[in-house]
Amino acid sequence: MTKISQAGSITAPLLIIIATFIIAIYGLLLLLTLQLDFSHRQVASEQALNIAEAGINYYRWHLSHAPEDFSGSEEHDYSDPQGTKVGKFSLQIVPPQNGSSIVTIISQGWTNTYPQIKRTITAQYGIPSFARYSFLQNASSWYGAGITVQGLIHSNNGIRMDGMNTSLVTSAKDVYTCGAETGCYPSATKPGVWGAGHGGTDGSWQFPVPRIEFDTISFNFDDMKNHATASGLYIGPSSYPGHHIKFAPQGTFEVYRVNSTDYYYGYAENDGCQRRYQRITSETLLGTYNVSQKPIVFVENNLWVEGTVKGKTTVVAAKFPIESSSMNIWIPNNLIFAAYDHTNSLGLIAQKDIYFSRNIPSTFRIDAALIAQKGKIIRHGYLSGCGSSTQAVKDLLVINGTIISYEKSYWNFGSGPSSGFRQRQITYDTDLLYQPPPYFPTTGDYEFISWAEE
């Protein structure tokens, strides 16, 4: 009987089984490795985001200690709480542009283990401007029936609110002595905010609150003059009555020298009935300029300003020496934006007063942030016995912006009124808080504006 050898007959199946097992194990190990690597990458990505956020916080700390130092576009090591260097962040700093206070911080972070995995954050911080208020006054103020104010109102003294407010009305006084300036005859003790308005019941009248020190307003007229000389328009002092600026909707403005003026009689609370030299009778064109090329205009004289503004600029009327000079601004006509698309802004800063002229349109509109540094923002009273005129009463005053004055601002006299505006609408321009007109005064520390990951 012949024997047939079958040695190795199970080798092939065994090899197949072993190979399959090895492949399965290898695949499983590869899957686990990939999953572990993916998990590590996810952790590294989150760590990179945290490191980028640390870069933002670092530069925010830097700004709080050196608010005018915008260096720092460089790479920094990042260490864990035990002091071990675990990653890096790279900063790119975009300083404020054209007198703005907004700083843009771009921070990119990564770990040392996975340097190719990077996360980038862009954040903006800005110092708020004093234009956060619709009205900010150091003196007692009176908001009569017929006025609607949309925006914050604050006074360091008392407030009588007989009109409509859609935001907070705050006073630094718990009680104050109400006199003729807020309609009390004889004088009487009143709450910090009081009147016929609705805010006493809905909680929008708040007092006392901390004072806002007007001395803290960053009025650096020397700095403004230097910027105007270097990159804007500077006009020095002269013996002429003043200068006249006319804005045009195509983005230009004309500057005239005012050769002569004439007056109308007008009444003010501080000096009674006086000649008010507001009417220009002769002027000479000095030049035409582009708003985009003149972010600040500084004139050491009185000013008349009107027209349609396209672009962003600040106009200053102030004369040196600052302590002993008092330049005023007259607004003889509408002063409006060419469009309401967040691309236009205007600041008017008067060393003393800002006046609305007698012969303004019946519907009178101002789009601007107004500051009367040492004085008030008013329209004189053209009353019986003091310049009585058919021009005395106008239909509507519309202000889109903010009113800031050291003294009480006002424009209505008598019921009806006998001089002033039948209706008044004051609306806060929300663009003004962190994007005020160029070189407009700011106050306080840098505040958070926006955060986004690229």
C-alpha cells in the first residue's frame, strides 16, 4: 500500500488566518493611532485658541499700562501654570487711525507639539468718547414738553424733564435748588431728576450717580493744532471777524474769510438783550479742500459752519492762549450728512459757545457731535422787545448726534414757544461711542468692542 504525504497541508490556511489577524490588528492599531492623533489635534486646536486668547489678554494688559504704545507686533512664548513653555502667540497690532481710539489686535496661537495647527483671533478695543451721551451738561438743565430725546442724558446738577426720554436720565445730585433756570419761581428744593415726564415711574430717572468731571475731557488743543498743521488744515489768528466753512455733498468744503458782519438783537440768560453779530455781509473765498484729506480743521477765530458733509472730520474754533480766549461757532443753515451709511461723521468743538442763527430753516437739522467747552449751545431769544421777528419761531429742530456743554444749553423761550422750535427731536448717533469724529475727546480706559475668530 502506497502512502501519500500530506505534510504542510494546513500551512496556507494558517498563513491566511495569521495574515488576516495581523492586518486586522494593524488596522485596529492604525485606527486607534489616527483616532488618538485626531484627539490630540483637537486638543492642540483648543489649546491654540486659548493661547491666541492669551495673546489678546496680554496686549489688553499692555494697553492698560501704556495706552499710547502700539508696538508689540511680534512673537511671544506661552507657558503653562508650572512655567513650562508649551506654545507661542504672534501679535499684529493695528493702531488707531485718523484720530480714532480703536485698536485692532490680531493674535495667532499654536502649541509646540503641533505648531502647524494655528488659531487666529481678531479683537478690537477702544476708549469711549464723550459722545456716548445725547446730552451731557455740567449745569442744571430743563427739557420741556415737545422734546423727544433718544439717548443718554446726564447733568452734574439737577434736571427737569417735562418731555419724552427713551433712555436713562441721570443726575449727580440727590436734591438740588431749582431756580429760574429750570422754571422754579421762587426757588425750591427738588429731586435730582423731576418733572412731568414719564421716567419717574418707569425707572429711567436715576440719581444720584457719580459726577462726570468735565476737567477730565481730553481737550488737548495744542495736540489738535499740531495734527491740523501736519495733516489737516490750520488757520491762524487774524483781525477779521472769523471764517466760514461750507461743506459740499461731493466730499469737499470751501473756506471763506469773513470780512464783515451785521447783527440781530437776541436774548440770552447770561447777558440779556444784546447785538448778536451773526449775519455775514462780506467774505472772501480762501480755498476748496477735500474732507478725506483734512481729518481735522483748526481755526484760531470764530467760525460759521454749514452744508452737507461727506467724510469724517472735526472742526475746532479755539484761540491761544486758551485760558483767556473764547471763540464761538455759528450754525446758520442745515448741517447734514450726505448719507446715513456709517461713513460720515462731524465734530464741532467751540472754545466757548455754539449758536444756532436766527434765519435758519423752519425744519432745522444738525448731524454732528457738538461740544461747547467753556460755554453753552443755544439759539438766542428773538422776543418782543429784543429783536422780535417773524423768524423767531421754527417748526422742528432735529439733532442727530450729541450735545456736550459746560453751561446750560437751551433754545426755547416761553410757551408756544414765543421763540424757538415747536418740536424737538434729539437722537443719539450710535457710531459716536467708539468711532467718533477724528481727534474727538475721549475718556476712561480701553473697553472691549468686538471679538472674532478668522
